[in-house]
Amino acid sequence: MPGPLLRAAAVAAAAAAVLSLLSAPAQAASTTGALMLTQVRPNADGADVKNGRQVNLNGEFFVIKNVTSRPVNVRGYVPDITSNGYGRALPSYTLPAGASAQVHTGSGTNRRDSNGVHHIYRGYARHVLNNDGPKNPDLRLKKPGSSDNNTSSGSITSCNWGRAADGRTYRC
Ligand SMILES: [Ca+2]
Ligand SMILES: [Ca+2]
């Protein structure tokens, strides 16, 4: 059985471990799968609605990165926004090894632009990422076949943003 000094040392070590956890950087993007959420712009630049119409839908997006050393087709991955049911699965698009794509809320042609940035479009007619970020996390990316049920089931990577400023991009 350990003596009081040893026990005190163990308690001190445990306390130090807790402190080091608390002082770690707030959050770093991570994934348990092939794709990682790295950035998000929840609040598109400018007004979301003009004359009763939803505008600049593609100014709202999140960024996924292929963290593997091979191409990955993103088809079927489910972005589950924790506060709503806009969980349409991603379309077929092959993201090269190590590449990132902006996944836009509105419509467009999935492509790689002249700056080498990939763009994937979800085809919604309204903004879907919550500007207020009321949950933690606010967005999960789930394995193909997962449900948009606002739980962690099937999740490989997530993003949390809180209240989002107009047109600002946040790191996940
Ligand atoms: Ca939004
Ligand atoms: Ca959801």
C-alpha cells in the first residue's frame, strides 16, 4: 500500500495533468476518417435575405480536407447540422489526396477553380448553417449511410463556432 507521500505525489501528478489539459489550445481540427472539417463560414457575407429572397447562398460554406494519401470520393458523407435537419448527403466528387474543398450551401458546378480550390455544391435554396451556433458541436460530418439525427452516431469529424460574424471564416 503506498504511503501518504506517494499518494500526495500521485494526486499532484493528476492535478498537473488536468491543468495541462485545460491550458491546451481551445480546439484543433481532427478526424477519425478520410475527411476532416477544417473551416466554416456559417454567416455569409452581407444580408442573408433581400426583398424576401435568400441570397448569397454560396457565401455560406464549410471546408473539408482529404487527409489521406489517395483520392477520396465524398459521395454519401452526411453533414449533420446539430440544430436542424438539412442533412442532405454530399454529391459524387473526387477530392485528390491532401486537397480541400469548400462545400457551398447553394447551387453550382462542382469543380476545381483556377486557384486550385475545389468547390462542391449542396443545392439548397436557403441558408442552412446556423449563424448563432447554438449547439456544441454545431456541425458533424458522418460516414456514408449515417442519419441526420443530431447525435454523434457515425460522426468522424466536427466543427463548433458559436455566434458567427458576418462573412467571417472560422477554424474548426
Ligand atoms: Ca448561415
Ligand atoms: Ca441535423
